[in-house]
Amino acid sequence: MVISTPLSPNLPTLDELVDGLPNICGWENEVSRVVNHDDPIFLGDTNIKLDRINSGFAIALHMHQPTIPAGADGEPICNLQYMFEHPGEGDNHNAEPFAWCYSRMGQFIPELVAEGYNPRVMLDYSGNLLWGLRQMGRDDVLDNLKRITCDRAYQPYVEWLGTMWGHGVVPSNPIPDIKLHIQAWQHHFAAIFGWDALRRVKGFSPPEMHLPNHPDTLYEYVKALKECGYRWLLVQEHSVETPEGHGLGYKHIPYRLVARNSNGETTSITALIKTQGSDTKLVAQMQPYYEAKGLSRQQIGNVSVPPLVSQIGDGENGGVMMNEFPDGFKQAIYDIGKNEGGSSGTVALNGTEYLELIEAAGCSPEDYPICQPVGQHKIWQKVDPDKATSEAIEAAIAEIKQHDHNFHVEGASWTNHISWVQGYENVLGPMNELSALFHEKIDPIYSESLTRERRYREALLYNMLVQTSCFRYWGQGTWTDYARELYRRGKEILQRDF
């Protein structure tokens, strides 16, 4: 029997909204105490026995809508609300189908469990979307999510993944704000779903599957994840390489993502590999299940483990997810249910559940093969990691760029055809200026009491909103105008209130 450390009875009940703003700060110490533990999450409740399965598959649904300054009198609202209010524009007629997509796992999971099946799903919702759903009064959606998150009957089947609150892409995010996004999401999630639910969030889903390849950015990112209690993150197959610079030879086992900075410091975190491909189509048609059926067990050290095919896709985006996913998901769960109720052969698993099972069988994260962000081998070929300096790394990067015009340190993502930096100086400039002003004003007077003041919460909110990826993903025009307006308001708050 697995014994978990009980939560402290002195934890406060967090309000979801504070002064009309999402609860994204103020309880940093309490959040840290709750999330920093090594207790098993799934091991005591899972009905999967490792020696009875050949392979597994894991799917995650990524849900996001940006916050835009487009409400009455320009107040920040969820883009989903804008879609409802302007149904004649573009594909805004999909607003209600999108809302249903955000809610429907709260129906599918209980139905499948009641029928005796063994489903699994991982959920990744941005802070923008969670706030937006409450702003819109869509309590029905949030209540459906609470049911499968907080009811112990469904906890073995559903895993939440943490993410950046404002859907910032890490490589181009100001480094000092990475941890602020991570902590803000944890605050907000605990305020909606409770401390115990937050305690169970151990995997991390990066917006756009973006992985920084600059050594210092990667190091600060992994360091922040670990300080915030995360055990693993999902990475894109083609965003990582072996230390020798090769593609991964086998992608269905865990890896150890190693980060080295320019001061010679090293840290690492477990990575599960998201396979390459058309994400929404692969998830909608449950390709990970059908691929897993053809795989057999692998060795990690002296331990025989089932491979895990991992995939994530937008949970609402496009007709294939809106229309094909429900039947595809249910059919796969029905199919695996033919094998001892879905507990033998090829099975559905969640990421933390899989890692806990194989580590209970004798695996250690130190046994996992090593990976690093793609392109880093070129840097370490020129710089001795044990003698690295900032100057040496920057000189190496400059030299590599001279001879390899495809090399960059913008990181890699599932949208590698899009640069998150080139051509977006009109967004990145203000974004970095606002972040610099935020830290110039805040850092000298920072205290726990300050983080509970409205002026801090509002300044932090706008700082994160400007960093939302959508203001670059959707190109120049209205979306970059939104970003500049959020920047203007954030700057005004910082200059007026601090």
C-alpha cells in the first residue's frame, strides 16, 4: 500500500478571482510546499500491472484561447468570448463546438468508467483559457472538469499537465518570467481545483512544444520546472538529439534531458517524447494506440519495460478534433477493453503513471538515455562544457551561424516552419521592454506581502499576457496590435502604481 504525505491543514482556501483578476500570485510559499514532494501519484490506484502489458500509449489534449483587449471599452476578454460575440467573422461560428471540446472529457471519462472500461487522458489548459471560461460564465465547462479532477473515482484515469500561464513560448520568453508563468498557473489551478489536485500535477506541457536550445535559457527553464515540483516534461521528437548530435534511435522510452549553462552548472529532468506528425489528426484518429499495438518491450538497464507512444494535439482545433476524436477515442478504449478490461496487452496510460510503474520495477531516471536540444552538439563541440563561459558560448554561436545559416538558438517546436522571433520585433521589443520595466520596478521591493496586492497582480497579469504566443503565431495586423495595446496598459500600470 502506498502512503502519501497528507496536506497541511493550515493551507488557505484560495479564491479563484481576486479583485476581478485571476488568482495568479500571493501564495508562492504555500504552492512550493504543496508541489515539492516525491510521493507517488498514481501508483497506489492504478489497475495496470507492468508484467501484464506489452506496450502503452498516452494522449494529451492541449486547450488554449488567448486573452485579447477586445471587450466592451476594450477590457481583456477571452478570444472564445469574442468568437461568440462576432459569429460572422472567420471561423467564429465554431465557438460553441470549441466550448464543447473544452468540456467533453468531463462526460466521456465518467461514461467509459461506468461501462467498465479503462480510459486515460492528459489535459493541458492554459491559464488564459481557464480565466476566460470563468469570465464568460461557463461554469458548466469548469464544473465538468472539476468532476473528473476532484472526484476520486476518476483520478486514476485523468492527469493534468502544468504549463505556462500565459502560453508564452519559452525560448523567446524573457528568462526572469519563465518561473513566474509556471507559478502563476499553479496558483490559478489550485484556486479552481484545490490544493490536492495541484499536488498531483507532475508533468509539464510546453506551449507549442517549444524547447529552448540556448544553454542558459534551457538551464533556467529546467531549473524552474524542478523548483516548481515537476518530474517530467513532454518534448517534441525532432526538438532533441543525442549528445553526439544524432536523432533519437528509439523514441518510445523516457529520456533524461540534460541542461548545461555557461557557468558549468548542470541539471536534468525526465522527458517523454512526443512523436512527430500531424498532431490533431494523429490524436483524433488515435494513431498512438495503433502504433503501440505493433511494439514490444524494451530494456532500460536491467529492466524490461513496455514502450510508450506519446502524442499531444490541440483538443478543439479543426474539424478532425471537433468531429472525429470522440468516436476515435472511444473506439480505441473499447478495443483495449477486450484484453482484461484494458489492463493487459496494449493499454492506455498517463505519463506520471507510466514513469511510476517502471521506476517501481527498478528503473531510475539516471538509467534513461541522455538527450539535449537539437543543435547543441555544435556548441559543445566548440566549447568544453567544464570550462564554459558566457563569452565562449556566444562566440561559438556566432561562429556556427557564419558557417551554418540554418543554425539558430530560437529553440525548436511543433511549428518549426514559423519563427517566433524573426519579423516580430514590433512585438518582441515591447515584450522585453515591459518585462525589463516589471523587474526594474518590482525586484527591489519584492516581498510576499507585495504579491498579494492588486497592483502587483495586475502588473504580473499584463506582463504575462503580452508574452502569449498567439500575438506572433497569427501574423501581423490585429494580433500584433493586441499585443502592443496590452503592452501599453502594462507599462501604464507599472509607471503609475510603482
